[in-house]
Amino acid sequence: MKASDVRAKTLDELRTELESLKKEQFNLRFQRATGQLENTGRVRQIRRDIARIETIMREKRVAASA
């Protein structure tokens, strides 16, 4: 997911996207713990996408309050 794609979304869309990514991250942690995780790179990708979304959500909130 690119930052430009994330910036184009509204705060509500970002919240739902963040929620789905956190659920996926939770499932990936369980897969890793049980030894069923095949795509280990996906964990890193999800973690970075979550950080990217949280950063842009904060930027939007700061811009709205200013």
C-alpha cells in the first residue's frame, strides 16, 4: 500500500482499513506460533502498513485541528 493511496482515503475509511490490518496481524501471529505461517514477509508488510496508516491519520487530525 502506497502512502499516496492512503492519503486519498477519508478518516473513516482509514479506520476500517486499520481494523482489518490489525485483525490480519493477529491471525498471522497465531499462524507463526503454530508453525503454519508460510509467507513470513507479510508480517513485516502488515506492520509497516499499520504504521503508515496511523501516521497519516495523525497528520489528518492535526491538519483538521489547525
